[in-house]
Amino acid sequence: MAKHWTTSRTVSAFVMLIVILGGGAAAAQEAPPEATPEAAATVEVVTITQEECAAAAPNASAPFFIGLANAYFEDEDYTGAIRAYSCAIFGAAELPIVYANRGYAYFVQRADPEALADFNRAIELDGSLAAPYNYRGMLYTVQGNFGLALGDFTVAVTLDPNYAEAYNNRAVVHAAEGNFDLALFDIESALLIAPDDPAPYATRSAVYGALALREAAEYRARAGEAALFPGGSPAEVVAALRTDAEFGSFGTWLTLLVRGG
Amino acid sequence: MKRWMIFGLVALFMVLAAPAMAQDAAPTPIPPICTQFVGEADDLRTSYYMGEGLGFYESGQFSRAVNSFTCILFEIDNSHVPAYMGRALVLTERGDYDRALEDYTRAVELDPNNVSAFNNRGIVHSLLGDYEEAQSDFDRALGLDEGFLIGLNNRAVIRAIQGDYEGAIGDLEEALNQTDIQAVIDDLRDPERDPEAPPIRDYTLNEARPYALLGVIYSAFALSSYQDYLLLTGQNADFRIQSAAGALESRFTFDLRLSDGTWLLVADFAPEG
């Protein structure tokens, strides 16, 4: 009965809000950022005007839009979140977390210039917050700017030594650069802080996979193709390792980045 | 000694019975988690949680939406009518009709002129099958605003469910008179009309809706008449009427069923806080 009733709520109070602001349920599952720096070039940036905000909720104050945006953001409806955060900013909400979260929503949609501008604004408003550094580090990582990314992740963990996600993300950059020892060190830090968080385990398995590939290549270089591997023929073992070959590629490292709070 | 034994037994009974007696008491509500805008002015916090509740509601995260609205009522202002309205909307969506009724009732206690609260409470009564209560609420909404189209729509549905087809048709005709939508129809049907031209005025889907409901209710009326005829004639009934009645009965069992809540319209309220 309630399910049928649901259809009638399309005429409810919130139609304008949904039409103008919300990306809706279909938009809730946004794709993760594209792995290539070129992907950002084709993005259509989500925008909204002050007039559209006023039409959506005529008497709404900035906190109302922040609340709305935060709910959309947690639901991963990044289109709705960008619009609602923008409405809050029109309402003079100069809060760093508003810019940081809108920047992250832009980042997910690969609107890189808008994301970077928002992260910079968030840091300008409050340089003591760790999250904008972590988010900007993620953007730099996706863009292949590993040096800048490492710098931001390092600032993030300095500002918040319990920021497990930032440790994980720095590990990803270290690993993508082939610095597996540094990567494993950061993963251990992340796991000490958040032993139940699956992300560092995923990163560590990727690092071990990459290490195994490197060791296999080293072995083959020294022993030759005819050498026997324990547990199977060289071809079988190498084939098994090659199924994980993407662990060593740039694109896969990017999927290991995590946002955190 | 005997007195002390009795006292001891009573005391023992009290100790043993206490947990069972405690279970009969109302459960302690779980306090909401309200960590945003802590320390800010009440009006800012209220606005934030209204927005958050609405966002979670639209996202289908009903428990979190309830938490948001409860933050207002529990921590900031236990007489904030939009928060009761918002929470009741979520509770209705979640099928928690009893608690939704409580919230709407609180809303109308706080604001006895709240047309939307009466209307939406009427919907909950209808979903519970309490059609007299539902009609009473739609009556009260229309008593406050006689041109309330949503109320006319809803009362027509409830009247039809209860077999008052004439009353239902009267409500829908009143709704059509309110909007003068007939003028738009006359224009659209004008053979001289330029088919590319826009309608003579903008109109909403809700303005067209009474025509749909009139069709449904006339069909229900027809079915009722067929059934009366079949009752009287039994085996001697005209087979064409048997067939027509069967077809209509099937439609009213499935897609045209008036009692499933889909024909009722939820009333607007200002959620901005």
C-alpha cells in the first residue's frame, strides 16, 4: 500500500526542489573518477543560478541548503549536492566544508578546474582542516601530479594524525611511483588507526601483488624461462600473476583512493 | 514474624515483577544524533535539519530523515510544525502510520488552521482503512479552505470508496468549477484553432485530474448499478451486463482500485524552516 502511495508524492511540496536541485535516485550512483587526466576535458559542469535556487525553495536560508546538500552528498547524488551547495554559497555560506564537499562532488564528476578552485577556497577559509588537503591530493593523484599529491596527503596527516584515508591515499601514490616500502609503511599507519577499514587491506593486497610481479620478473631475468617455480610451471605461475597485472598499472591505483571525512 | 514474612514476600514479588512491569511501560525513545551546527543559533540549526531531513527523505534514507526532523523537535523546538509535518511524511512513506498520525495530530494541535496537516492526516487515516476519520479530516481541510483542490480530490475518492458517488461527483465538479479548466478544453477542441499555438492559459496536471477521477467514479457507479441488476436477476441476467460487470470488476480489483492510496494527493507545506 505504501509503495503505491509513493507515486502520489510526486505532487508533494518538494517537487520544485527535486526538479531543480536533486539529481534523483538515478544520479545517486555516480561513476568513480575517470583514471585518465584527459577525461576532465569532456565534462559538462553542473551549474545553477541564484534565481533557480530561489525558485526551488523561496524562503530557504543557507543552512537549509547545506543540510539538503549534505544529505545528497552522503547519498552520493553529487549533481544534487553541487546544486544545493551552490545555493548555500549564494546565501553567503562561506564555510570551508561547503567548498570542500562541493569540490569533492566536482572531482567525482571530473570537473577538475571547479574542484581545484573549491579545494583552494576551502583551504583559504580554514587551513587547519585536513579534509580539503586530502581531497585535493586525490585530484592531483588522478591528474598524475604525484609530487603535489604527496605534499597534500602529508599536510592532511600532519593536521589530523588519525586520518586513515589520507595515509591510505599517500600509500597509493607511493605505490604508483614504485616506492612499495613507503607504501607499506603508510598502509600500516592506516591500519593502526582503522583496523576494520577495508581500504588499506585492498591497497596492501595491490602492493603485494605488484611486489610479486616485480619479484617474478626479477626471477625470470636471473633464472631464465626454463626455471621451475614452486607449485607449477613457470608459464602457469606467471600467467596467474599476470591476471593481476593491472595492479601495477596507474588506473588501478586510482581506484584505491578513499575520501574519508 | 508473620508480618515480616508477608513484607518479605511482597518485597520479593516487587523485585521479581519489576522487569516485567518495566516492559509494559513505553520504550524510552532513542535520542537523535544531532552533531551539525552545534552551538549555532536555533533558527540556523532548525533550517539545517529541515534541509537535511528533506534531502534524506528524497534519497530514500528514511531513518536518517526521521533523525533529522527529530533533532529539531528533541533538541531545538518541540513545537516546530514543519518538523512534525516532515517527520510524518517520512513515517507515512515508511508505513509507520500510527506514529505519522501522532505527528500530524500534534501539528494540528499546534496550528489548528493547518489545511495541509488535516489533508495529510486524512491520507494516513485512509491508508489505515478509517474512511470516516479520513473524510472528517478532508471536511476540516475544506472547511478551512473551501477552494482547496487537493482536498476536493481526496474527499471525492473517500466518498466514492464509501459508495457516496453523488457526493464524490459533486466534489469533482466543484474542483472543475474552481479552476475553470473547461475554458481550456473548449479552446483545445476549437476546430479553427492553430494546432501549434499554446493553450489559452497554463494549467497544471492537478487541474486535469478531476476528469480522470470523474471517469473512474462514473465507472464505479456503473459497476454498482450492474451489481444491483445482477443481484435482482440472478441466472436470468442479460449476459452483456454480466460481461460488462466482470470487466469493470477486474479493473477495480487492479489498476482502478480506489482504496490503494494512489488517487490521494499529499498537500504542500513550506519545509524551508
